Amino acid sequence: MARVARENIVSQLKHGQAIADKQLPSLIESALHSLLGDRTNEFERLKALAAVNPAIHPQELTQYADETEMMRLALERASLRLDAVRVIIVSE
């Protein structure tokens, strides 16, 4: 029974992967927009705070900017991956 369904399952998986691949660029773009918006606002707040508070060290600003860049690079390299499929075959 599983051999009969295999061809159909493989076809559906390929179709699903094609759909996911088409959606990936817009998902990445949306995630980057959200990330950079949030992190830029927080960086500006931290920078303004550092101007009046000597307890905020320049290294903290640099570290925050570096972390943001690492997050941006990770998102740009993101990919979708199917980890598992549950198949139920019903015979009549």
C-alpha cells in the first residue's frame, strides 16, 4: 500500500517545497524589516542614553550593532526545511 502512495506523496512534497520556496523571499523581507525596525529604534534609544549616562560603555553600542548585523546575516541566509511528514493511508 505504501509503495502505491509513495509516488503521490513525493509529488505533493515537491509541490509543497516549490510553494515554500516562492514564499521564502517575502518572509525573509518581512522578518528583516521587523528586525531592523526594532533593533534600530532600540539602538537609537541606547545611543541617546549613552550620551547622558556614563555607565553605558561604547563597547555596548558596538556589541549591539554587531549582534544586529549577525541577526541580519542569519536571516538573509535563512531557508525552509521540511523536517517530518506524517502520512495516514486509509484503505477501503
